Amino acid sequence: MSRHLKLAAAGLSAGLVALAAFLASSTLIAASVSPAAQGKGGGCGFGPGICSTDLAVAHGDFVNAGDTFDISLDVNRSTFVFRPKGGGTPLVQHATVLFVTTFTPAFESDCFVIPDSAFVVSRDAQSASLNVVLTGDQACPGFAQTLAAASGALPPAGGGGGAVGPQLPLPLGLSFTWNGPGSSFTNVSTGTSRCTGIETTNQFNGVNSEAEGSGVVALPDGTTVSEVLTFPLIGFIENATITFNQTGMAAASCSFSS
């Protein structure tokens, strides 16, 4: 299978995983996440209560005509759990996180926390844009995973960061847009899980869409590379709200500590 077909398969698989994820039942949030880190008194894995988090996503495996710089972008705005390298108390915060993977000229994968203003998603999930210049001080403060994934409302995929620091050539400018076909899928689902007598329910309400797109990468030496995302290399856009209702604090025996 050619590299481009592999990228196409990866992009399609990622979209299918994202669509199926919202139908999955939840499990309890790992008890290792500190309530002090979250800054909330309850819910979302920190004792009894109700809390909500948003989820805005754009993903795409972009290629360039000369095969000189192919890049995969996964932008997520939500509540994240950051697990520090080497252990320590996880940090929980609302953030816009960008996962970047390059395939040529070399395989590199990095994670960055970027300004919220750098990523815009339409409410109907028919358009999204990313405009940012990545620098080393934006590196993720630990392994990054959405709270929805950490809680089991989404599968535990798509995390990253917290390793030896950015490996990509920096500063790296990214200016990209995604556009849907015109209509979006609406997803509404509810999941319930129990462990040691504690019950957690989550309700997902959102929209998602396939997407094509294009963009420009600005390399540190001033070179710019044009990228495209066209069928069969389709990406996706999502916009949603997830609400959690938890009856108590998850026991340590319900999950492995991080």
C-alpha cells in the first residue's frame, strides 16, 4: 500500500473512531487526578456533582504535491488532563491543544498548548481554521488527554506530549482551514458506568462532519509549503458538549495510578 493510501486509511479510521466514540459507555475518571488541580469541588472525577465540558476538534492528514513536508494536525479545545513526565499530580485545565505529526522529511510528533484564539470552529461543524506560530515554550506540560477520554466517555486515543520536548523545527507557522460538505451529523448519546458503588453518567450532544481543507506551513528558514486535504484524505470537524454526573469519588481500585 502506498504511503498516501496509508494516510487516507488512517484519516478515515480516525473519523470512524471519533464517530463511534460518542456511543461508548463511560468508566470512572482515574482517582489519581487531584481535585486541587481541577479547582472544582465535585463532579468530573472529583467527588459527587455535575460538570460540563466543551469539545471542539479538527483533524486532517495534509500532503504537499512535492512530498517534501506531509503533516497531520489534530486540534482539540476541551478540558484536558496533563500527566507530568516521571509522575506527579496531573494538571487539569481547559485548553486548546494541537497535536502535530510530520511524515516527511522525517517522522516527528509533538504536542502544543496554543491560544484559544488560534483555533476557530463553526457551531455547525462545517468550517474550522488554525492560525498559529509554534514555539518551544508552548510544549504540553505533560502527556495530554481530554477529560472525556480520561473518563471513558471517549476512547483513550489521541493523547501525546510530555516526552523530551518539541522535536519539530521551530518556530513553525501553521495556517490551515477545513470545510465540510454542507451538512453535519447530529449525535446525542448517554452512557452510564459503575465501580465500587459509584455511578457516573455522561451525556454527549454535538455535531460532526467530514472535511476537506488546505493550508500553508512556514518553516524556520522562511520556506513555505502548501498543503492540501482532499478525498480520499478526508478529515473531520466536531463541536460538542459533554455533561458528567457522578455520585461520588472513584475508588483507587477502579484504575491504575499515573
